[in-house]
Amino acid sequence: MAASTEPARAVVVGTGSRAQMFTTALARRPHLTVAALCDPNPARIAHHQRLLAEAGEPEAAAWTPDDFERRLRTEDIREVVVTTVDSLHDAYIVPALRAGCRVVTEKPMTTDAPRCRRILQTVDDTGGDLAVAFNYRYNPVHAEVHRLLADGAIGDVLSVHFEWLLDTRHGADYFRRWHREKDKSGGLMVHKASHHFDLVNWWLGARPQQVYGHGRLAFYGRAAGERSGYRRDYERAHGAPESDGDPFALPLAENPALRSLYLDAEPHDGYLRDRNVFGDDITIEDDMSVLVRYDTGASMTYHLTAYSPWEGYRVAFNGTGGRLELEVEESRWQPPRLRTSSGKGAIHGDKAMANAGGPRILLRRLWQEPEEVPLPEYDHAGHGGGDERMLTALFGPAADAQRTEDGDGKPATALDGALALVTGLAANESFATGTAVATDALVPLTG
């Protein structure tokens, strides 16, 4: 019997701004089609249906979460892409694996240890294929760091220092939306820092063993906003005169994509996308310090600041043969008036990012002059060019691919997802208890 030439049918779960990268990617690949969109909010589904129609794709069916498992088994779905609220990932990953589907999930893979163990057990029981969308692995600058370390440019790595700064444009956005509630996102140690914890695991070829940390809500939230004088008295920005001129307010009505995805969708579920970052009920931290020990003997100090005047990160590797330094300046500064040019990635990652900087790698070998490593032009549109390369690795080349060599790397597995997650989970536990936490006590990993 001849092999079927019909495109494989995919369902995208969760139709917020994060879904757009995946719906667009699937539409650009003739061997795949978005057969369905699953979300409790019909207005957000309709937004993505319009985008797919504009791309010339057949109409995607609208699924409710209650229909997911039944329709998954009856409508010949081969691929499931999970981009919904982080704490709900396992509710879709597990049944999709049991139905024999290949699954791609946004990072983080999930938000707590029991859910992580459930996912890993299902992968083990089914032999299923689960990939985690760690796009930072595919950034060419990060790949060059990986190559240098693997080639022994500084010998054995003994310690790492990683400083990450989110500016008051991007960083503040986590305090406007559902990510501000730790039971939904796991906090920035889980939702966002898993990017970096995965990178360090990959760069070092190591597994985290023990984590100690301190975190607090120091800048955002009502109490901090009243101390600093930044707080204004409104619950959400839309329709609130008090938010006029507030550099921390998100003007949803000014952006057609954000209006369609969120403002027009509010009557269906009441979700507010533009809450006051100096409001009540924020349960995540904005300033975090972490110390990690790895099974190779290396250690890492990590600091995350979510209220910086500039955005980027500095990483330094100290080894037996020298030191390797990476600095990426993603935005040099931000003006006080928040403007958005797209709904993709919410308010970060636009091609025309204001005041964009760039990357630099400096190699300092023992007894030698420092050497600046040549780098390609930095792409600010998609995590330094990592998005397109990751999508190629996950789904194959697009019909309009510009560079066929992109995406040769192997996608991150469920084990990789768990190894990135446990560092953040252990950090959260350490924040709460004030003690060091062994990662194996949370999620025993033997794979």
C-alpha cells in the first residue's frame, strides 16, 4: 500500500499569544495541518482561525477542553502542541501520549513535582515522543558557547555565574497576567528561568543535584509600589483614567492583536491581560538568587532581576584552562511609554525592538591575551534566531525555508524538560524553607 500523502493532522492546545508561533509554523509546512484548536475561550480560537485562513489553511475545528480526549481518539490526530497555562500542560500531554500522538509542549514542561512525575511515567509506559520547546538551545550564539566548551576551550568547567535581567517592559509583563500566580506558572524560576537552567545543563553536560536560594517580591506588588511611589490605584489598565501615562500600564485597545486575543475575549472567561503590576494577589518573586551544584562537581550562581532598566544576560564560565564570558544585550534601555507592534510574544521579541543591543563572547585563556569570538548577526525577532531553528528541528523544514541547515539539533526530551524544571522547583522549595534542597527528593531522575 502506498504511503498516505495527506498532511498529518495536528491540534494546538491553548490559543493565547504563545500559540501563534506554532500555528504559523504548522501552516508553513505542507506535510502538517492544524486540524483543531483547543481552548475554553471561543473568541481566542476565532482569532487563530482567522490567522490560519489568511495563510490559506483549511478551517481548524474548535474544541473545548472537555472534548479533547474523546476527539483526539476519533479524529486521527497525529501531533499535539501544548501552549496553554503551564499548570495545565500535563492534562493534555498525558492523554495525547496515551493516544499515540507525538507531543510538543511549550516550556516549562509543567509546574510541580507530582505533575512532572506523572508525565515521565507516561512517557516510560507508552514509549511516546514528547519534545519540550527550549528555543534558546538553537540560538547560534548559544550553540557557539556549547561548541567552545565541548572543544575544551577553557578545560574542565568548575563554576558558572549567570545574571539575567528582565527590563520594565518585558519583566513587568509577567506581573500583569496569569503568570503572577505561582500555582499557575510556578513563578519565574519555573516559567522563565527554565530557559537558562536547560541551557546550563546542556552546556555543561550535567545534572543539577542540590539547590539553595533566596527570592522575594521586592519591586512589584502593592507594598513595594507604595514604597517606591510607582503604584497607581487601578485594578486593570483598560478604561481606568488612573492608568493614563503610567509607564507600567499595557494599552490593550491600541494593539489589534492584543485587543482580539484578550480584550474582546473577556466576556467569555473574564481573564484580564492588563492588570496592575503593583496590585494585590501577586504570589511570584521578582528578585531571585540561586546556588546550584551539579553532578560534575561544577557550581552555578544565578540571579534573576525582573525590573531592570536594560534587558539581557551575562554568563561567565570558569575552567581549569581559563574563562569564557558571554554577554547578550537584548535592549539597552526602554522608554517610559509602552508600545506594542504585535501580539506575538505579547510585548517582547518584536523585530523592531527598541534600542536593541547585541551579543559578545570573550575567551580568556590562561597566560594569553583575551580573544573576542566572531559571531553572526544577532536576530532579535525570535530569541536570537533560535525560534526558527527550533521549529525546523521539531517539525521539519518549512516550504519557504531560507536556510536548510537550520534545526539540525535534537529537540529537548521529557528528561531534559524535567532536568530544567527541578532546578526551579528546588529553588522555590528553598525560598520557602530557607534550606538547601536535593533535586532527587523532588523528582528522582534515572534516565
